[in-house]
Amino acid sequence: MTDPAPLIGRTRVRGVETLSLDATGTRNALSAALVTALAAALTDCAEDPDVRAVVLTHTGTTFCAGADLRDPPDPDALVTLLRQIVELPRPVVARVTGHVRAGGLGLLAACDIAAASTDATFAFTEVRIGVAPAVISLPVIPRTDPRALARYYLTGERFGPAEAVTLGLLTTAADDVDTALAPVLHGLRRSAPQALAETKRLLTARVLETFDRDAAELTALSARLFASPQAREGMTAFLERRDAAWAV
């Protein structure tokens, strides 16, 4: 029997470990299996003293399409994954050259630095399927401008990298994302591991306070909404490529 293809690609160059979401058949949607595989890869990076930083990127044209509606992760597992990225004692850099939707924006917000190409697109699509961006709010809300965020949370509109930078979801956007990240990775390679870990701890303290305070409530909210009749209609409509019953 052939082993299944790995869901996370891994390469390393001069102390920087690149983890690539590699489930292109589902547009790198956050399935239970993908969440488990990414968590395991991040644990390996945290325990390896030769890893100076982690780059989180993707294969295909989509960084992450959000939760896999056919095989969704347990909300607690998603909370654990997002917290793991925030707490990882290595800087985590997001490299995006495609589309990011819903739960994928939670991954993006959990990273310490995020860069995207100018043709990337973003959307908090939860409201379109009858749920709310509950669990991903744990890293998103502390790191974004609340007034600007309200529009995209409430409407599910698609927006571009310039708006994502203004919101605080992205550090930078550029035509060539690798050129933009080159000085970032150079700086991380020149920095002391202990100093990086402690500096990251300073930067993430407020985000982790949000996890400590709100994780249980938002996990319960997510579970309740996903079990609701409106969510069932919204997810069915999405899978059938039609408008939901409430659309006017």
C-alpha cells in the first residue's frame, strides 16, 4: 500500500525551515489532517536548535481556503495550532502568493511577519456561510485595526494586499515577495536565537492574553454556529455553488 502524500512540504536553507501547505486538491483548506500535520511540523521546528526561523507558505494558487467543510478540524485543535504559531520560540514568517480565505487569515495573523505578492486576495468569508470568524479572532483582533476590520468581518468582501497592510494583517506586499522577504530572512539569520525567542515573547504577550481570556468562549461559539440550521444551509449552498436562502 502506498503511503499518502505528505500534507506539509519541508525544506531548509541556512537555518530557515520552510513549511509548505500542500493539499492543493482542497486549496489547502484546514482539514483535521492538515491541522495535525502542520502542528507536528511546527513541534519539530521548535525542538530543533538548528532552526532559526520558520517560513509558512503554500503550493498552488491558494495559501489557505479556510476550514475544510467536508473534514473540518475540531475548534480546540485549531485554537491549539494558532496558539502554537504565536508561542513558537522561533519567528514565523508567512509567505503568500495566492488567495487567503477565512481560517487562512487566522494562520496569517498568528505569524510574526507576513508578506504577500500584489496579486494575492483576502476575505473573511464566514458570514457568507452562516458562521462567524470566531476562533481566528484570537490572533486577528489583537493585531488589526478594529474600525477597518469591521467592514471585512461583516461583509465578507474580497480585499487586496494594500488593504491587508492597512488592516495590519500583512507586514508588506510586493510584486516579488521573495525579494521583499530577503532582508527579513537575512536579519533573522544574523540574530541570536535566545534574543529572537525573548523578543518574540514581548511582541506576542497581548495576543496570548486574548487566547487565555477568550479561547473557551470563542471555541464554544464556533461549535454552536457550525451546528446551526443557517450554517447547514450556508455550507450546502457553498458546496452546491449557489446563493444561500437568506441572500437578497
